[in-house]
Amino acid sequence: MARINKTKAKITKVAWQLFHEKGYSETTIDDIIAASGTSKGSFYHYYSSKDELLSSLSELFDAKYEEVMQTLDPQMNSYEKLLYLCYTVHDMIEKEIPIGLLSSLYSSQVITKGDKHLQNQDRYYYQIITQIIDEGQQRGQITKEMSVREIQRLYTLAERAIIYDYCICNGNYSLGEYTRATMPRLFGSVKI
């Protein structure tokens, strides 16, 4: 399974923290370099501009998924793992990602003709979701009436729908609470 590049993940995480604290317009590349403890060369190796960081939000999510996966009990029910991953990342989104930037990311994925990075099947996110679903089917915790790919698509659809609704409602409710109330309803049909 692909691992997250630690330097790139550090730059990305620090950039998004600064975007949240100072605002996107007020954050400079020099601010990002200083706060991340990296070099200009490292920054420009991974990103050609600050604007390119807008498309890096999926990398921030993937870094969070990898962090959470390292703390999960391997014996935990696979369906519960999927919900826990969703809850944890949605909590992080609510606390750390300004709603305007999140909305910009989602709208860019609708209008772009190029890279739809949120749907890149090579992402850590898709790899780990697929692995957990497969594990859950083998353990008898997730239905086999649907393929792994169909269940993966349902899971990602439910996650994106919740985030999209949060964006179009301008973040006027708790994403974490809403996810905990809604995700089991949207995804519960796969649980055995």
C-alpha cells in the first residue's frame, strides 16, 4: 500500500492550518515554509504555487486517514472502522478547514475537466477503504451481496454527500454531529 510522503504531508498540513488561522489570502509561501520547517526547494518540489495547495486538501485527508489507521485496533469490527474513519476526518474538517476553502475544493471538482483528485483511486483513502471492506466481507461483518467496489462507491458517495450538504449550508451546523446521525443511515445497509 502506498505511504504518504511525510515532507509533502507536513507542508500541506501546515499550509491548511495557516489558511484557517490567517486566511488564504493572508498566508504567504514564506509563512508556509517557515511554519513547516522545510525549504523553498521542498515547497516547489511538491507545489508550483500557493493556489496548487487548494487541490491538496485530499492529501491532508489522506494523512489524517493514515494517522487514524495506525491507532485502530486491528480486531475492531470493519464496519465500525469505516464509521470511525469517517467521523474522525469529518471532525477534523469541521475544526481545521475553513468552509470557504472546503467549498472551493468541492466546486473545483465539479467544474474541472482535468484532475479530479478527490476521485483518484490511487489515493491512500481508496486503498484503505477497499482493504477494510474486503476484510469486513471476509470476517462476515459486511455484506457480500454487493462487490467491494460497489460498497466503496456507496461509502464515498455518502461521505461526499454529507460534506457537500455542509458546504451548501455554509457550515451552519456541526459536521461531526450530523455525520454521526446520518452516516449510519446512509451506509448502514452494508452491515451484517
